[in-house]
Amino acid sequence: MGFTLRQKPNVHQKKNTLRDFLDTFLKAFIVAIFLKWLLFEAFTMPTSDMASTLLSGDFVLVSKLHYGARTPATPLQIPLTHQKIGHFPAYLDWIQLPIFRLPALSQISENDVITFNYPPETYHPIDQKTPFIGRCVGLAGDTLEIKKGEVFRNNQPAQTLSFIQNPYLIILKNGIVPDQLKELGISEIVSFQDKLIAQLNKKMLGKLRQSAYCHKITPIIEPSESTGQNEKIFPHSSYFSWNADNLGPIKIPQKGMSILLTPEKLALYESIILKYERLSHVEIRNDSLFLAQEFMENYTFQQDYYFVLGDNRRNSPDSRFWGFVPENHIIGKAIYRWFSIHPKTGSIRFDRIGFIQ
């Protein structure tokens, strides 16, 4: 009667396999953390604030090399997460470090599409605030003005981009069906009787004017006449009666720039001084600034600031509504749409993959 010997499992070999797997996983995890912090980070567009440049469902690659990666402000955080894991915080704010920036490939330029942490979100540390995206139309030290919807930088018309969308009132000839408008690339439509309100860029506007559907097209612009304080518009002060289409002139703060603190200037820059300059024992009393109980007649800014607009100008919550973007809130430059999916149909939009202008 024959028999065979059954080999015992090689416990040592199994331990080595598990150890190798964990070692490989740990190395990949560290590399991913390094890449996200130093080189690139991916974001998804949840809204149409930047239409038609970026649409809801676009996946965007942001370069941190261009402006230099930031050192973390919140070291006690779970890597590769943001704000929460499920219903639980992904970070502890017990330790807050000053932010420094590594050497950059370039400086921020006019019309760069930048990603930044949403400045007014004061209930999170800087690097844990919600990421936003916008087009930089004003640099530190610039004087910016919006007149009848047109942007002026340092008293000169800003560079006009063909894909910027603005609202228009469209009077129709014999009625129109939405499918015919979609063929022209027009999707954001509000209709009433024989009229439409639509967000159009130059290409859409040209196609519509050449179509057989349109009788008249008129841009929708808020009047420039002073109508008192607009509580929705920055700086939310009775000293200013600006609106989304008529704002400024406004001087964008630059590091080292000093201002005389008149009541109007203090109202304009109050949010910067109180929230973003990281000052201790600062307060405003009776239209005056006090630092460590000392009255300040002048103030010198500690960092650069920027002014951003969305490409979908009528439907974008941008600097017109909440103010300047501090330099230490800037994450990087949006450079590439690496994937795009239609949020309603789930279809892949291959034609949208490519570099961002």
C-alpha cells in the first residue's frame, strides 16, 4: 500500500509575500502623496462657473510646479484626503504652520486659470478650504475696473477671450425649439414667450446671428448708475455702490504696498486685514484700525493678492462677490482636461480632452 507525504504550508514564504505586498503598497502610497503635494493634483468641475472653458463633469489636472508647491499648513491630516472621510474630519487643526512656497517655474499671468482654496471659508485651515477655480484677470499691484461688463486692467481694456460667456436677451422670429439651440452649442437657456435669455460666447453669438431663428440680440448689462449699496457685491459696504457689471476702480494689494487708512480704504481692505494677513490682536473700531491696541494710520500688506472671474460671467460666484484671492490660498495652475463625462447622460466627452486655454 503506497502513500504520499503532504507538504506543510510554507509559513515563512507567506509572510514574505505579505511583507512584499505591504512594502510595495507603502512605497506607492508615499509616491502618490509626493506627487500630489509637489507636482500635480486632479480636480473635478462640479458646476458651470467656468463654462465654456470648463464644464460640469470635466476632470482637471492642476500643476503645482508652475507657481511652486506650498508647504502644508495642517500637518495633522490623513494623506490623500480633504476635509472629511465620510462624516468624520480628515484633519486636526491643533497645529497650524506658516505656509512657504517652493521655487516656481513661472509667475501668475493675466488670464491664467488658477485653482485656489475658497478664501471666505474661515471655518477650515487654509489648505483644507474648498478648492475653487477661476480666471485671473487682475494681478497684485494692478488697478482693475469693470465698466458695462468689460474688464479694464491698468486703464487698458483687458485681453478679450472668445470663449467668455455673457448673458444676452434673444428675441425670436417664429419661435424656436431647444434642440435647434443645442445644435448651436447653446445650453443655458431661460425662455418666456418669444424671448430667451442665454449665456453666449463669441462663437455662439456669431452662429445665432447668422441663423434663421433670431430677430434681435441684446447684451444684458446692469446699469452703471449708483443705486446704493449692493449687499451681494464686494466689499459689502455703504461706501460703494458697485454691481457685477460695474465695479471699481480697485487697487489689488501687493506685498509691501502701503495705504492710508481712510474710512473708504479700510472698508475696501477690511476683510484682507482681519482674515488673511495673519495678524494678532487686530480690530476695527469706529472706522479705524488698531493693532495691539495701537491706532494705525497706514497699513502695509504682507502678501500678494489676485482678482479672479469665472468664464461664465453671469453665473459665477467670483471676486466680484467675495473679494481678493490671497497668494497663500493659491494651489496651482489648471493646465489639462484629462477626462470629461456628461453629468446627466454619463457619456464620455472625448472632444473636451485637451489643454486648457
